[in-house]
Amino acid sequence: MISQWIFPQTVLRRLCAGALAAAAFALPALAWQSEVVFSSKQWQVEIVAWDDGGLGCQAKVDNGASSFSLWTFQDGSVQLQFHSPQWDFGDSGSSDLQLQIDRKPIWNLTNAELYRNSVLFTLPDSDDGGRFILEVAQGNRLFLRNSSGGAVQDYSLAGSRASIEALLECGDVITQQSTKASNPFN
């Protein structure tokens, strides 16, 4: 675990479960439904329900011109998303990119998916993935660069520690929901 919970776990669990129940009732009308379950500084954490029954949690910081998000899904995967309305990648493509948090060593991400206005990258389920999330939680600023190191965008990480903790807790809630759906006797 990243650190001690700043936000009480039971309160956040109840908020996520309540948002999940509210989203379930609204699903037939929308392709997706989301509910903010936590906010800290420039960050918001949402639980998202899609009309196919899938669930996700998103921690997002928006700098006005673009946004950086961390997503968790029911299968336990974690995905980075960089979004800007100024980008237009079409429906498919890939690129290598670099990320740097504060003055720490650079992270090289290979074959990041380019889709419409977003860059997507699934973190490995490994120590490296965990270290990256920890750096985000402890960092002040994230720099997105192209593969040559040229600046593309940067994002404030103020409030990321509490938001990442809330994201992980939300991820636990949706993972448990997935287990309940597959086995009615749990």
C-alpha cells in the first residue's frame, strides 16, 4: 500500500458502493454513468459504469488544455490516459513516449496507443508499475514528452497522494463487485 489512508477506507467504500448502486439504476438511459467519489486539489476520482456492465475508476487531473488520468478496471489492470482536444490521432496508432516525475529518472513507455484525442498505456502488473504509481502519488509535477525528450505537456500532481489512495480503494470495490457477479454464493 502506498501509505496510510488519509481518507477513511470505510467512508470511501460506502461512497463507491453508493455511486455504483446509483449508476446501475441510470444505465439503461446512458452509454456510461459516472459519479465523483473523491476530490483533492486539482484531482477528482470517479467511479464509472458502462452499459455493458463494466466498471472502472478514474483519478484525473485537468490543466485546462489537457488531462492526465489513471484508470483501474475490474480485472485489476491500470491504464494511463493523456487527453487533449487539440490532438487528433484517428482511430489507431502507436508511439513511444517519455514520462518524468519531478527530477526523477525518465520512464520510457513503448507502443503507447494513440486513439482519437488520447494517448493510452496499460501499466505492467509488476514492481515497475507499482513504482510508477508511487512516484505519481509522491510527486509534484509529471512531464509528458515525445520519444526524443521534447516537451508535450505537463501536469500538476498536487493532491495526487490522497487521490491515488482513493483510486486504489475504488479499484478494490469494483474488483469485489466483479467477483460477486461471477459467483452468487460469495
